[in-house]
Amino acid sequence: MTATERRASASLASIFALRMLGLFLVLPVFALEAAKYPGGDDPARVGLAMGIYGLTQGILQIPFGIASDWWGRKRVMIAGLLMFALGSFVAAWAPDLNWLVAGRSLQGAGAISAAVTAMLADLTRDEVRTKSMALVGGSIALMFALSLVLAPMLAAYIGLHGLFALTGSLALAAIAAVVYWVPPEPLVHKDRPRGSVAEVLKDPALLRLDFGVFMLHAVQLAMWVAIPALLVGAGLDKSRHWQVYLPAVLLSFGVMGMTLFPLEKRGYLRAVFLGAIGMIFLVQLGLLWTSSLASPSLGLLGALLFLFFCGFNVLEATQPSLASRVAPAHARGAALGVYNTLQSLGFFAGGAAGGWIIKTHGAQGLFMTCGGLMLLWLLVAWPMRAPGRHAAQSRPEMNGAARAHTVKL
């Protein structure tokens, strides 16, 4: 990576990390703490307060992505982070559950994921794009694991109100990173063509990636409806689940670094991508068998979660990188807006459907469904072709000239 690429990767990963840490800190304790609010005796309203964030974010990802194509990435990032911070402080002040719902919906309205990933794509070359996206994906996974350790301790001292105030403060710190750390945006000719949603929805390669990110996050959320109960059944108290999650996440980063980047450099990106999907499919089969046991093995569950995170981290790094390389440069924000919308909808669908499947068909029905979805994704993704590299493209420092995006996935 060049100095500009390293700076762009580190600064934009930090923005994701600061924003996602605040979100993740709330999740492990939200249901229990929200029940203490006036109106918190209604589980449906508590669920609405928890899930409304994903709904508003999903709705606004595309508008924010298009806006970043038209008016600039940094402006959109700052506006979104201000909205996110406002929602966090409203939730911190909230005297009852209705105001908590309002705060969470405002948080979701700060939908900057498309703008951030489009900015990262603007500032990096194709051959290092996957590595840059891996830093972003890794920062998110690390914040998730860290939140499992910190959330119960912080909630005991500052409560849910304090956690939301901390979330708002982290968002303001992310704004400072946008202003003072993120490299300047590449110069863009004022007369260049503007992207549209209709344009990116006509591209089969982008649609294939959109389908994939929906499936990946639907399966991830659905899995976690059942995983905690399996760990408890294996004899691990819920306060110690992080002892399985954290090592699995950290070790999977090492495996990804030793496999994905060298194999991509040698031209095996398609094989790695399809292999990661296949690995998560096999994990679902392993969880299906484990869930049928009267007493699940903690060691086996830990191994399966490690394999899941190995596949998940590879896909989290490669999919947005591929989407940014396939999309036309002038429509990159729109393409990543659609991509991130499908990601958010996957979270929503996975959580909602996972709970229903557990209720009606149990854990075995859930893992059987997740396995079927991963197999379907593998079939849809099979025709993909990895994008080539463009030797003639400009470096990020040289004003970010438009790059050719003629390959198909």
C-alpha cells in the first residue's frame, strides 16, 4: 500500500470502529435494560426499539450512497454521523420507551456505510482493495467481540442511558477523524456522469453480490438466535461466552491474513470466495448435528465458531471490494448503497425469521434452513469471475482519476 492508501484504510476503519463499538455495546444488555423503562413491560415494543435502527438504516442507505456520488463522500459522512450522534443523545435522555424508539430510529438514519466504503474505494487501487476492506471488516468484528466483554461491566456502572451517551461521544470522535485524518477526496470533474439506482440494478454481477450479502447477514443473525443457548447447554455461563467468541474472532483474522491475501495475489480469489461460502455451509451442518445432542461439546462449538468466522471474515472483506471494483466509478456510491441496504435487510430478515423458526421448528430446523440458504448462495455465486487488475489506473495520490471497470463477476 502507498502512504495515502494506508492512511485511508486506517482512518476509515477507525470511523467504522467508533460507530460500531457504540452500537455493539448496547446490544448485549438492551433487552434487559429497556424492560426497566416505562412501557418496557411490552416485549413487542422492546423488540421494536431494538430493531428500528436496522429498518431506518436500510431505507436510507441508497439515498446516502447516491448523495455521496453527487455532493461528496465527506459531507455525507459528517451529516450521517451528526444524525447518529443526535439519535444517541436522544436515546440517552429518553424518559420512556417511546423516546427510546425515536432515538434508535434517528441513529439508523445516519446511514453512512455506503459513503465510507465508496470513499475507501476511491482512495485505493484494485490490487490492494480487498486488504483495505479487510481492515474495515476486521475492525467491525473486533468491536463486536470487544463489546461482549465491556458491555456488561459498563452497563453496571452507567446503565443504558450512559451507554447511549458514550455512543454519541464516539460518533463525535468519528466526525473528528473524518475532518482531520481521512485523506482529501479525489478531484472529480464537475461534468462527469452521475450514477443511479436503475443503472446498478441492471448489472448481474452486482446483483449477485447484493444477493450474497443479504444471505450472509441473514444467516449470521439467525445463527445467533440459537448459538447462546447451545453454549449454555454446553456448560458455559452466558457471562463467559466472550471466552469463546473473542479467541475465535482473533484467530480467524490470522487465518484470513495467511490465506486470502496471498491467494488473491496468485489469482485464486474465486476459489477462496466460493470456498468461504462452502465452509459456512459445512458449519451449518456441524451445528445441525451438535444441536441434536443432549449435551453439546464446548470444544466442538468453539471449533465451529472459529471456522464460521474464518469464512465470514473472508466474505466480509471480499464482497464490498468486489462490488466497488465491478461498479462504474461514477455510480460507486449508488452501487454500495444498494449493497448496504441488502446487508441491513439481511440483518432484519435473519433476526425476525430466526426467532420464528426457533419457535416453530427448534434449533435443528434453524440450522437446516441456514444450511439450505448457504447452499443456494453457493449455486448463485458459482458463475462468478474474479475482476482483473488494471495496470493503467492512477494511484490515489494522482487526483483519483476514473478507473476502468469493464470486467464482469
